[in-house]
Amino acid sequence: MSSKTILNIITLGLVLFGLIFFIVGAVLGAVENNKKKRCTEEVAAVVIENRTVRSTSRNHGQSITYSPVFRYTYNGTDYETQTGYSSSPAVFSVGEKTTLFVDPDSPKTIYCPRLKIGKILSVIFSIIGAAFIIVPVIVNLVVRKRLY
């Protein structure tokens, strides 16, 4: 196999890897934006618990993060909802009041403007993906010019 072919295969592999990251970032961003658009009814909420989320990895052992559980009233009905995100340290203190937005068609679906993790993850994945798409292509072009 020629060095040109090997260079192209490596470039293609890295670009595909970057494309996966970029797509994940785009999907995370779309989900977050969709939730923000659907959740239009403002409610006052209180954090009643920071639920412990435990995860174990082979390299880092066990880690503990905290996911806020909110209590709020919408259309005369009380709701308790845990977010899909957790962090360490906890973003909210138990008893803390905040503003949420609920989906009028599904009041347990909430959007919390203070929780930025979905947007942050979207941006991080998109940047990593873009880097894995752009950098290998540039390196490929530069190496081709020098070798051929």
C-alpha cells in the first residue's frame, strides 16, 4: 500500500470520527433547543432534593454527581421533576427557589435556564468534531504537497 493511500485512510478515519462527534453535538443542541421552544409556561420552583447519581468507570473508580429535583405547581397541580443532568458540585442548594419553564402539553417536561450543561456539551462535542474533521484534511493537504 502506498503512503498516499495510507494517508487517505487515516484522514478518512479521523474525519468519520469527527463527524460522529459533530452529529452528537448537533443532536444535543437540537434537543436542548426543542425543549426550550416547547417549555413556554413560567413557574416558580423550589429545589427539594439533590439526588445522588453514582457512576463507576474502570479508570476513575466511582464518581458522585447531583441532579436537582424541583417542586412546582402548574395549573393547580403539584409536580416533582428531576432533571436529566447532574453535576458536581450541585448547581442548586436544597430549598433554593428558581424559575422553570414547563411544557403545557406535558408539565413534567421542564426547561431550566440556569442549567447550561446541555448547551455546553453540545458546543464541546461540536468543536471536537469540527477539529477532527478540519485538522486531518489540512494535514493531509500539507503532507501531500510536501511528499508529492
